[in-house]
Amino acid sequence: MGFVFAALGLNGITRGHVPVPPRKRAQELHIAGSTTMGSLLQEIAAKYHLAHPEIAVDVELGGSSRGLEDVRSGHAHIAMLSRALAPAERDLYGIPIARDGVGVVVHANNPLQELSVEALQGIFTGRLRDWRAAEGSPGSVYALGGLHDGASSALFARFLRQPLEAFSLNAAVESNIERLAVVASCENAIAYVSVGTAERAISQGVPVRLLPIAGVPASTATIRNGSYPICRILTLASRDAPTGVARSFFSFCLSAQVNGILSAFDFVPYLD
């Protein structure tokens, strides 16, 4: 026994101390981009971390364009895009994980039940500035939208067949939640927002209302069945084909493990 302890002592281990193996170095995964997808990816990241506690996942918001910039510059491993990859972006690796739609919201007290495409064109290009011109109650229209480089703005402009440069808004606000808050506080306001985010806000008592588009209700159900005309794909993208931790996270986002989270946020899984 004395010989054994002496031998151990030669290796710097004293009697009564058990050697502890070095901790495995934590790995990091940085995700950046779409505000529409931010809360969704934070929940997915939290669930992923439970299964992979050695991996720290950071989700940073800033819009789809910012996410692409961060991935191309190497600042982020994965970009969140609330749209499909454009033809000029096919050098990137992208996977669609869900569907969402862009809808138009007004205050719950606004008597309008529907607006034509022509009326929406007039409102968001600044040609129509009084609700009476849209067969509503008298009062100035307060139009809100997203930032010009946002995916929801591009999708909405394409639906209205208008260039983004033609939009004339009272305010451009990046966050869907902030746009909804303004409409909830101003009975003359109107905004385009994520359908899923608006449905969730309405279910929580926020006094806004989604208008039908081209006679089709703006809802998760109509996005799922393909009848809603302003819908988009939610995409995750990386600079190259993912490897290591990024590959593991991509696989997790394509698995059935995230379907419950997608449903909780009123998004439609891309693969039903």
C-alpha cells in the first residue's frame, strides 16, 4: 500500500483526493435573422439544449437580411429567413422548416370587414389617407409596415404588385409585435404582420382583427390548405452544407420533435 501511494504521489496526486477529468469544452451555435422566427427558434433552441447540454445556442434578432449578412461574414452559423432563398442566394445551404403568412390587421373597433387589393394598394402607397375612401368611418389612416429590407415587406409588396419604393408609410417598424401594439392602441391604424403572430396576439386578448384577403380568411388553417394568397416559407440557411453542431441542429429542426413548438406558435410545419 505504501508503494502504491508513493507511486501516486509521484504523479502529483495526494492521498484523499480523487482526480477529476477535465470538463468537455462547451460548443457554441450562433443563429441570427428574422424577427418573425425569433421566438420560435428560441424555443427550439431551448429544447435542443436539453438534449445537448454541452452546446450553447444563441439566437439574435435583426431581420432576414441581417441574418444573411451575419452568415456570409461568419458572425453567425445559421440565418433565420422568413422567406425562401432567392435565386442569387443559391450558393447558401437552406432548409425550409415551416410556413407562415402575411396578413393585414386593423383595430378591433374598426368597422371594416374587408379591403380590396386596390384599397390596400392605395393605403400603403399613400394615395388613400382617409378611411371614408375605403367605405369606413371618417378618420385619417395610420399605415404601418416593416422595414424595406424585411421579408414580410417584400412578400406584401409582391402581392400588391407594387415596388417597395412606392410604399408611403406613417411608420416603418421592424417587429411584428411592435406593429400589433401600435394598431391595438390606435383605432385608425392598419399594418401588415405575420398571420401566426397576429393570431397568437388575438388569442391573448390584443384588440386587433385580421382582415380577409381576396375573400380568404387570414388564418393558419388557410395557410395549411394552400388557399391563402400571401404566404411564405420559413427557412434556415448556412454558408456551406452544415457539419458538426450546425448539422445536428438542422436535423433536429427537421424532426417531429419540433412540430409541437411550431403548432404552439401557429406556424404550419413544412413537412406535414
